[in-house]
Amino acid sequence: MSNFDALVNDLQAQIFDEAKEVYGEKGFHRWRNPRYQGRMENPDGQSRIKGQCGDTMEIFLKFENNRVKEASFFTDGCASSSLSGSFAAELTIGKSPDELTDITGESVLNKIGRLPEDDTHCADLAAEAVQEALTDYMSVS
């Protein structure tokens, strides 16, 4: 192994260790293996919200038998926004509209495990986007 390869491996290990420290094991693994990411074609409900931090969060919901069958998110934000969108989308799967109203920033944060204190607003942004997507669905249904 060359000195350059060793340096790259050491840097990657350091970045991974720092990410585990900041986001916890569950957040770190989701950061490495994103889920529910991407814009959905023909959703039944969708939202696009810009947070005070400047990040934009989009949530897409597809319903079947009045329950969320599929969900996805898109963000132009930081890792904390991406994790929040991913876990918020996951929280919606299988839920009825009434159950979706229980999704809050706190429930998203609990699902992630932890975020840096300065980034907890990302969980609120994702939860707000879920509520707006639900409102969009309900206005059409």
C-alpha cells in the first residue's frame, strides 16, 4: 500500500469515526446507506419547504387504502437534513392520515437517535414537510 493510499484510508477512518460520534450508529449507517431518497413520480401528496437555515426539504407520499404505501424525500441541505428527511419518510410508511399528524420534529429526532444541537431544526423541517405533504393529499382526496 502506498503512502497516499494509507493517508486516504486514515482520513476515511477519521471521517467515519467523527460521523459516528456526531450522528450515532443508526444515523451513521443511514448516512452511509441512504434510504427513501429521491423525487417521486405522481405522488398523492407532496411538499416543498425552505427552512430558516436555507435548506429545502421535499416530501413525497403515495397512498393505498388510505395508508402511506411509499414515501421519499429530497433535500439540498446538509447531512443532518438528509438524515432527517430519510427518517421522516420512513416514519410515514404504513401510516394513515390521522397517524401522520403525530409525526413531529421530536419523533424524527428520536428515530434518528441524535443530531448535533445546532442541527436539530432539520428534524423539525422534515416533520413540517411531512405535515405539508399530508395537507396536500387531504386537499385532493
